[in-house]
Amino acid sequence: MNIILFDDPEIRINLLPFTYTRPIAAIRTGILTIAEKWEKYVGHSCSYATEEILAVKFPAQFLNDNVWVNGAICPDHAFFEAIQKLELGEGLRKGTKVLAYRTREHELPEIISAIQEYSQLITIIDQVWKIFLCNGAQIRSDFELITKGRKSAPIEDVHTKTYNPSAIFLEEGVQLYSAILNATNGPIYLNKNSQVQEGAAIRGAFALGESSIINMGAKIRGDVSIGPQCKLGGEVSTSVVFGYSNKAHDGFLGCSVLGEWCNMGADSNTSNLKNNYDNVKLWNYTNKGFIDTGLTFCGLIMGDHSKCGINTMFNTGTVVGVGANIFGDGFPRNFVPSFAWGGAAGFSTFQHYKFLETARKAMERRNVELAANDKIILENIFISTASERVWEKKIA
């Protein structure tokens, strides 16, 4: 089965700033990205049908028989069985949303006639807050998918305390030192060569990516996913960090999502609850304004390559675009455009050539090259988001 994970245009805009730099299905929620979940089900790699600017880095692979699947759908056994039963020219929908379609064509038809309603419940990540909101359930689902029929590597450190050890799984090379792992409320998954340092206390559901580190004394309060090659410290709750990002020091991160190559300065904090307990409003790129999330708890949404200095304070429901650098006293605004430089006192533009040099240095620290495709994508974001940087109009 050749699965092509396509970007629904409406959903893609709702998932900015993360979909500036990746297809929808490359978003992480739970232990795995959405694409990685599908690959576990089908037993081989899947490809993407995404924006033209991203397609060179994330190309589609076509055969004579293709199943196009909405890239925002987190698979489960029932939905996977349903798409396996599709004949050529048949599809599934949920209301007006196309979920899947089987065809020989190398593009998804604009008009699909033989499409039936899918009646069962489905998890679809169509808003940025659903990334953290669905994270706990997705960790539990992914944990079963990854560990079924397998045996965990042993916990050899006698000073590490575990609760409900049957729900704790270690891949090879994990290092544990005098930690507390409490899987009573959800599983704990530690990927290859990851490390949990002395005094860290972790509650499930929790997933730690390959070669990532939980620093000394960290407090992980559950429903937290950390991607590969991250460093995490302080207090974290109900949050997702995609990968290659650092929140290494003290400070609170709650009900938040950080993209790749982000860095949180020491003692930076997010608010995830308003003082008056009202619903949180969040910047939406479709509406070009703030919309009601319907949530009481919502913290920070930060796009790739964005960073903040020490002691930065983020208000409840803050959205930061790609490549921003935030610092200074006070609370920055609740929407920080891509490539903004500054904070509560005001912003200027993080000039593109300076940004690229910073990005290159940050990626070299993880032995990753800033490739030509990445430079093209980032330059396109810089140009396409210029209208959001309102201070540039004042200068002009």
C-alpha cells in the first residue's frame, strides 16, 4: 500500500507556524510524528504531498496504485482497516473533509464522487493546540504500537525508583541516574541513548526522544513528549518539543509546543492559565487575528529556529513564528511574527543573513548541516511573512 500523506490547505494554514517548515504529517504528537505512526502501520515509509516550496525536501512517491490520506489524521486500527478495504476510485470523508482516497492518479482529484462517510471517531490534528491536547492519548497509543511483543532494556541503576514498571520501556543505551519514574497514570518511553540525570522526577505519560537529555532535578508532570536530541530541565507539563531544541534550565513550560531548533533561556516561563480563568484566545493565521480556543489552559506555540533570552515571560496563549529572537523585560506581545528581534519594548527585523548564520551555528552543534533546501524554505518564509512585521512599514 503506497500511502501519500497530503496537506489539507485549510488545516495547513491553521497549523502555522509549524507547517511553514514541514508537511502536516511531519508534526510530532505522542512518541512519533504522524508520518511515523503511519509507517508503523504499513511497515514501510510513506511520502508527502505538500506545498511546492517544501516538496523538494519532502517529495511525494507515486506508484500505479496510491492511497492518499489526510496528513492530519493520527491512525488507529479501525481507520487503517477502513482504508485497506478501499477499492480504486473510492474514498472516505468526515463531513466535508476528505480523509482518504485510492487512485492511480498522481494527484488528488478536485471532485471526488465515490466517497463514503466514515462514522467512527478519529483523531485529527487540525489546530495547533491539539498537538499538546491529544499528546497524552497519542503517547499511550504509540507506546502500545512500538513496544508490543518487545522486551524493555533493564534498569540497572539501583538508585532509580520506579512505579508501575511494566509501563516503562527503555531502548538500548538509555542512561538513568537516581531518577523517579512514575508510570501509574501513563506509560514512560525512553528512546535510544537518551539520558535522565540525577534527581529528575517523571510522571507518565512521557516520551523522551533519541539522544535527548533530562537535566538534574527536572520535574516532568505528565503528557509530555520530547523529540530527538533535546535538552530539558525545570518544570514541564502537557507539552510537546519536536526535536533539536533546548529548555535546559529552570522555568515552567506548560500546555505548549516548541518546534525544532528552539532555545528557551534560563528561568524563562510560560503562563498557561489566565488570572480570570477565561478561555484562552490564540493567534490564528487563517483569520489573521485571535480566536477562542475553548481551552482554559494554553501556553506557548513557538515555530522553528525561534529563541528567547533569560527570564523571558510569555503570557497565556502566545504564538511565536519562525526565526524570532525574543529578549528583554516585560511580557512580549501575544503574537510575535517570524524573524522578529526584540521584546516588550518593541521589535526590529532579524535580518535574514544574520539569522542564517545563527541557524547554521545552532545546527552544527548537533552535527546537522543547514542544507540548501532549508535555506530556500527559510528565505521563502522571510519574504512571505513580511506583512506581519508591521514595524517595517513604519520604517519605510
